[in-house]
Amino acid sequence: MARPPLPLGTWGKITRTQVAPGRWRARARYRDYDGRTRPVERFGASGAKAERALLDALAERDRTSGSVVDITRKTRLADLADLWLAKRVESGDYAVGTLDNDRELITLHITPGLGEIRVGEATVGVLDRFLRAVATDSRSRQCRTVLSGMMTLAAQHDAIERNPIVDTTRRSSETAVTRALTIDELQQLRIRIATWSGTNRFGPKRGVDFPDLADCLIGSGGRISEVLAFRWEHVQWSTDLAPAMVYLDGAINKRGEYQPRPKTATSQHWLILPDFMVAALERQRERDLPSDDLGLVFPSRDGGPRTTANTRRQFRDARRTVVVGADGTPDGPPDLFEWVTPKTFRKTVATILADEVGMEAAAEQLGHTSPEITRRHYVQRKKVTGDVRHVLDRLAPVVSGGFSVGDAKNDPSQNSGEAV
């Protein structure tokens, strides 16, 4: 009877042979992932050393063949999650913020809810019950995405034949209505921010550069994490040959750490700056705020990166600042701009560019890979269509006699009784 083949990625019996005084050879048959069995050998000063060298070589061969670790039907989902996340980190293809979100979903939801379940036990029903139990639709969809990646990894290791997530229920999402600021609303909000800035009675003056930070958010259309990562070495001031520009190649993650690239590789690009943003940067440069080796344009008080969480908190305080006019009339209730977030500035930029220049220009400014992303999530839908009457009028109903339908006054059939 023929000997059964070795399983893929495994080796047979190791033999030791002394080939010369003080020189030993260890050899084994290894079945590669192409299905072929090949001899592998290593040498050493003793039989034990040769065997250790061979085992190291076999382990390295197994690693480079794509089997970093053995994932089976008995692997716990908690361990699978760790392996999946480690693989994403090692690839270098994902931004720190994305990995932070993945880690948070695993820690808060997947490990507590499914961690002790084995891969072979993760059926459609088990996973579907878990996803339906997640509190919010958005979190459920995010967990579903992570679980899909995890189970795909298990399938790639032949631990399962099919990804069970494919057949689970996807929680529906209500399409959020995109809302951008009008020009008048934007100016009113700017006044609130300026009024809030530096007006506290006690302690260090708060947010003295916050109006300029807001102008940079508005002028660039960048994410708050990207604008907080502006570095002076990436600001190019205007010359006779080129306008003022800033290079986007970094972002501040949730932990307040600088990461060397923004959300996606396509987000790395030069932005030409409008005049009001150049003025904001010049004012910030004149403040000469202390900064660490990063040389951030908008550093924290200790010179390091500002956290996005603190910046959002300051923005919430600023937008609730009621401005009282000279006649004693307030500009509105404190919650007038409760719906506005830093991302609203980004939507406002996208909307005005799409309306005035086109969706392609808006997508390019925001660093999106597709104008469709910009259209679906960032541009406010028009309530009134464009004036295209000059085109539609060409479709007006006309008969061969040269009059419009309904124009009975000039209808020749009214006089002759003949059909036209």
C-alpha cells in the first residue's frame, strides 16, 4: 500500500547523519504548499545542533509559505481575532485610526460576546444572534465587517469551508440627510467661536488660536485629525511661481499620537490654500507656540499633538456661546448650532465645490477615491433643481401647423372643422 502523503506544511521523520568529524547533517522531507515533497537539510557541529538548525529552517519555511499559525476548527474566536488584527497591523495597509476602531470593536463586543466560541461552532445562527444583540445598527454593521474578515482568515486556513457571515442578517441603516452650513450660518458660527476664544476669566486663555484652526478646517476641507497634524515643514508659502500650499501626509489618532499618513494613501496630497487660510496660518506662525520635534502648526500646551477629543469638546463649548448684539439681542439659543460638528465644515466645503465647480473637484479636495463617496456622504442635496428650462422647452408639444397644443385661438381646426 502506498504511503499517504504528508499534510501540507508538515515534515516527516528527521534523520541525523555524521558526514565528517565534527560535522553532522539533519534531513527531513517537507511537503510544500504547492503539494510537492522536497528534502530539506541543515548542518551543525553535532547531531543536536544540526537538528535544531533544521527545525528553525522548517519553521521559517512554514512561515514564509503563509502558515504563520495553525488555525483550526478548535481555535477560539478570541484568538482568531488577535491573529486577524496582528495580520492587518503587519501588512501596513491600514491607518492607525482604522486599527484602533477594529481593536475597540473586538475588545468591547466580539471578545465578550463570542470569545470562547470555537471556529467550528461559529455557525450562521450563532453569529446572527450575536449581531442582532448588538445595541445599535451601526455597531452591529461594524462588528459584522470585523467578523467577516476574521472568518475569511479561518477559511483561508481551511478551518471552515465557507464564511458564515455571508448569510447573516445585515442591519439596515437609515440614510442620513447631509446638511451643510450656508454662508450666513458659517459667518455666524465663526463669530461664536471668536467670542468664546480667549474670553475665560480664570486660568490660561482658552483656545486663542481656535478661530484660526476653524479657518483651516474650512479652508482645506480636511478631517480634524489631518488639520491637527499640519506641520510647519509641510507648509509652502506663496512665491512668484506657486501659490501657498500645505501637504497632507499625517493624522492624529484617537490616542493623541501622530501617525505618518492620513486615513488613506489617496489622502496624501498638496492642497492649494485660499487667502483666508493663509492669513490664519500667518497669525498662528506669529504666535510662535512651543512645539516638539514634529513642529505641529496647532500644538497642545505642552508642544505635542492635540487630541481630537479635546478639540471636539472645545468646539462644542464654542458653538453654544450666545453672542449678544449692541442692541442687547442674542444671536439665537445656545443650541442653535447643536447639529454642527467639525465634519460639517468638510461637508460645507464639499457642497460649495460640487455646486460651483463640480463633484470631481470636491472629491479631489477631500482626498476621496471616488466622487460617488463625496456625493453620497458629503454633499447636501439640492432642494431646487438647476434652471434647465432652455433645454426642456425644446420638448414642448407642437403640431405641424406651428401652434402649441392648447392654443385654441390659432387652431385652424376651429375654423374649418377639419382635423389637423
